[in-house]
Amino acid sequence: MTGPRIAEIVATLPGKDCGQCGFRTCAGLAEVILRDPDARRRCVHLGPDAQAAPRAVAVAETAWHDILGREYQMVLEPFPEDPGPRENILPFNPALAERLGLERGDIAFGRPAGVGCPVTHVGRLMEAPDPLTGALVWCVVGPAAARDARAVEIGGYHIIAYDGLVRETRVTPQVGGRYYFKPALCMLQSRHSGVVSFAVRRPDGWRLRFEGIAIE
């Protein structure tokens, strides 16, 4: 049974329930570790190698200009253990999550507002909706997933944050700084900007959270 196994994994985690791994509780991360042991590295409080330097790439390796010729400073990739880019979002109507009975694993789709993105995003919910705010955490999995008869439309939504891995960067990201980045799997291959609200340097790169997202 998974219950006792998850409890065993939780016992090896710090128990801070800090949310910096992308899940509200250590138990939420433990469920992912059960399926993918490498997900343990998402915990920023574990391991003496947390401050190891990520790979720094030379400018020549990347064009550093988006499809419109605008310069960016880093490439935001999905976490290796995630099925796609991770977004924290808030539907225009926060009561939708309860009304639609959304649960972890559901496929939903909607349109990000206020950032200038014309593309409908389709995501798989990575955890249950926040019971207080109705906020959702999903991984964008591509438009084909919306063909699933069980896919649910949530309409317009606000982007709270993007979480991801940065291995290719021209600058050292710092909390509070606004940076231009290109999401590696963006359908438009367009430059985004965001304020870094969380940054941890790990052996495989920077684990960053961007808030105040704009396409500009």
C-alpha cells in the first residue's frame, strides 16, 4: 500500500511544509518521490550539494533572441520530473475549482489574461485546488490533451507564478530582480519577463520562481 510508503518518505523530509518544492506540504512531494525518486532533489533543504554551481553556458551556445528578435537572459525549462511547464494560476472565478469538482490529475484548459498571450493553455493539475483561494497548480501538457472528453474548461485566469529550472543563463538570478526569459516549450517562442521571488542553486541548475509575468 502507498500510505505507509509515503509516510516513510515523509519521515526522511525536513517536515517544514514550506512549499518551495512546488507542493504545499512535504507529503505532497512524497507522493511524487514515490513514483520518481529523483524528485527528492526538489527539496531545497536536503543535501550538502545544494550550493554547487549550475552549468554556465557561453553566449555562443544560444541565440539569446526570441522569434521577434528581442533579447532575453535565460531559458526556463520544466523540472525534469514534471510532465511540462509548471504554472500557478488563479481562475477569474475562484469558486470554479469547487463547482467543477477539480482534483489532482484532472486536465483543464483556459486562457492566461493580462500577459498578452493568445494561446489557450492546457494543463494537468499537480495537486488539489487550494481550498481557501481556489488557486491551481498545473503543468502545461499541450493542446492535444484538451481532446480528452474529461477535460474541463476554466475560462480566463491570472498567472500567479511560473516555476522551473534554468540551466542556460547569461546572468546570476537574484531574488527581487526582474529578468527576461524564454520558456523552453513556449509555442510562440516569445520573450517573457518576471520578478524572481525564489531562487536556489542546485547541481542541475537554478530552481526559480517568477511572479509578475509579462510578455514584452
